[in-house]
Amino acid sequence: MSLEATVGDDGMIYIRETEQPDVVAVTTPAKWEAFVKGVKAGEFDHFVAGLEAEAG
């Protein structure tokens, strides 16, 4: 699975999964920027903690 994100003509951010391209989430640039900063800061790492061990 991978995500695709793009900026629309209206300035909003459009996000979709490659596995379900017809399902699109829409957010503001400010919310997207806050999300990206959170990812870079590791704020969401707990959601995937232990997944590598389970996959092996």
C-alpha cells in the first residue's frame, strides 16, 4: 500500500491509497503540514510498533 497526495486547484490537499483510488480524503494545507510534522517527529510510531516482529 502507498499513499498519494496532491494539491488541488482549490488549494486543498487530496490524499488516496493506491489500493482504493476512488476513496479520497481532503484536508487543508495547515492540517496536512501539522500531520507531516507529526510523522517526522515520530508522534505516530506507536501505531506500527511491533509490526516488523509480527511479520517475520
